[in-house]
Amino acid sequence: MAFLEQIHQMVWGPWTMVAFLGVGLFFSLKSRLFQLRGFSYWWKATVGSLGKKGGNEEQGKGGKKGISQFQSVCTALAATVGTGNIAGVATALTAGGPGALFWMWVSALIGMITAYAETTLGIRYRYRDEDGRYMCGPYVYMERGLGMKGMGIMYGVLCLLASMGMGSMVQSNSAVGTMAYSWHIPELAGGLVLTALIWLVISGGISRIGTVAEKLMPAASGIYIVFSLVVILSCAERLPQVFGAILSGAFTPSAAAGGAAGYVISRSLRYGMARGVFSNEAGLGTLAVLHGEAKDTTPQQQGMWAMFEVFFDTVILCTLTALVILCMTGSAPERVPYEGAALASWCFEGRLGAAGEFLVSASMVVFAFATLIAWFYLGKQAAAYTAGALGFDRQKKQKFVNKIYPLFYVAAVFTGSIGRLEVVWILSDIWNGLMAFPNLTALLFLSGQVMMPEWREGRGR
């Protein structure tokens, strides 16, 4: 265990944050701050296009294999919106203070353009395999863009491992643990029900995953947003103090901190940035995989949807959770004898009563379930690429991808729901961190092929 912790510290050392932020800043300058200056353009091209005749929700219903743009977006949101939006935010505020939220915003704004870059490259280099399914993701642009097949295989293996850890075991453990704590459902029973539901969804392939995500994510996110706003607006008089504490904690710690001022700032920056990356996954390359099945689209269109997903995940959902906690704790969450999801639950319950605790618990379960089905697709795509790249014939590849991997995945879901996962947490963090390095490297070397959409300045580069 001590050895794994040392590796974890090495993988997620300061240089990792520097790599994430450095690549994001590079693309921000290259795009002339498109995520900010082109806000109205990409907003109209994504959310603003929904509901219009011929809009995204009508696309992709032809005879070709694939899913609509909106379904791919919901699937991507299912993978990114999860326990990090509740428990992760609470932990960041407790450890880093109110200023951590400011640095979460910074990480999101920088991560938005990174998400755009990796998604546009994914769509640019995607191809159909022998079964007619799209193959898309960092491993594809590593092989076909950089000509480095070995790097693609390494990324595929890491993604496959991450799907079995962070994508399945950790999420199922969080969901079943929440059900046991809040609703007194035995872990075994909760694990069996969750595993059966996951199997029911993933056995239908990407079409069923996209359909479930399309219905689940807007409803679950909408309910969480509404109840969060109810709590925040009921504390409207505290908002000036809260925003003052956010800015003060990010830049100017109180004089009482004395010589520890720099340490306080560094903690708020470190926890805010780290939780932002953990929540929205920009830079890990997973968004490029999740958008691969979208039909009737362009690299720029899907890239802008990826930007929206990071914005929605961190700037909207994480901010709402943070404001609820800061409003209800007087901008001092560290003084409350709770942490993680329990802290968020305590804050919602303080204003909404038992309904507040139920809301947090239900949100944790639903978000974890959505993450489980999305990460199955991520792992299955990684399995398909890796098997093909290693030279499996078609029969062996199909057996591995369609039979062996799904069985291992649902077994991991059940195992995670009833076991202790300290080692799995550490290994999953290590695998996620290792996924980032080859992906960020590929983004830099392929940066010349990341084309920006034509926006109000009339520039396409």
C-alpha cells in the first residue's frame, strides 16, 4: 500500500497540474480564447440548436449505425457528471477553503478548450471497423495522426483498466454505499439490483446506452439544479459574503493566516484545480471516445459540444453544489463535523428537511449509475481497439469485446458494490493520471490539425 501511495504521489505531482494547465493555456492562446470570446457562437451551436427543426435531436436517426449528437452529449455527460460533482466538491471546499471554487472555474475554462482539441481530433481521425462501428479516441489519433501505434495500445490498456476501476468498482461502491447509509438497503441486495440494471442497459449496446443517457441525464441534472437553486435563493442575503470569501480565499487569505498565507493559497489552488480535472475529465481523452458514435456531424461541432459538457459539469453543477455548501455553512465548511457527500447532504437537509437528504442520496445514485453505463462504453471501445491493434482475428476480437469484457465489467460492478476499495481507488487514480500524459503529448504534437470553427472574427484557425 505504501508503495502504491508513492507511485500515486509521483503520477499526480505538481507536474501533472502543470501539464494539464500548460496544454490548456497553449490551446487557449492558439484559439484566441475561443471558449470566452466565442461564447455566444458555441452556445448557439450547441444548446441553442436544440428544439429547432433539423436540430441535433433529429440527427442520426437514419439507417447507419451510430447515435445522434444529443445522445452522444448525454453519454459524455453521464461519464463526467458523477460523485465528483457532489462529494468531490465538498471535499475540495473542506480541504482548500472557499477559494477552491475559483480555481475550479479556472480549470474548467482552460479545460474547455482542451476538451475541444481532443474531441475534434477524435472525430477527424475516426474510422469504421469491420463491423461498421466507429472507432474513435486518443488511441486512434495517436496511431493515425502521430504514427505511434504503441502509444495508442498503451492508452487503450490504461483506459481498459480505468474502466474496471474508477468506471465500475468505485462508482458501484459509492452508489450502494449511499443506498445502504440513506435508505438502509443491504449492500448485497443493492449490489445485485444495481448489477442487474447495468447488465440490462449495456446488453443493448451503444444505442440503448445513448437512449438511457438521453433520458436520464437531463432529468436528473434538471432536478438537482432546481433544488440547488431553491436552497441558494433562500439564502440570497448571504451570497455577497460567499462570493467575497471565494475571491478572498483564492487570492488574499486573511491576515490571521500570517506566514501560512502562501500555503492557504496553494491549497485552494491545488484542490480546486485537481477536483475540476477529476470532475470534467478534460485532458484525459475520454470525451474524444464518447463522441465517436455521433452521426451527421463535424469535428468542430462535436468539439463545441465537448466544451459545453465541461462548462455544464464544472461551471454549473459544481458551482451550485459549492454555493449550497458555502451558503449553509457561513463560508466555513471546515467547521462542520461532516465531509464529502455527508456534508452536502447536511446542507441540503438544513434547508429542505428530509427531502434534502433524499435529493443528495438519489442524485449520487443516479449520477453513479449514469457513469457506470458510460464507462462501460469507454472500456468496450478501448478493448476493441486494443484487440485489433494487437492482431486478434475477427472472431477472437468479437469474443473478447462482446462476451469476455462485458462479463468482467459486470463482475467488477458487483465486486465493487460489496468490497472495500482503498487499493482500487489508488490504482484507478494512477491509471487515470497515466492516461493523461500520452493524450496531452499527442494533443501538442497534433495541435496544427486542431481547427477552430468560423466565428464572429471570421477566422477558422
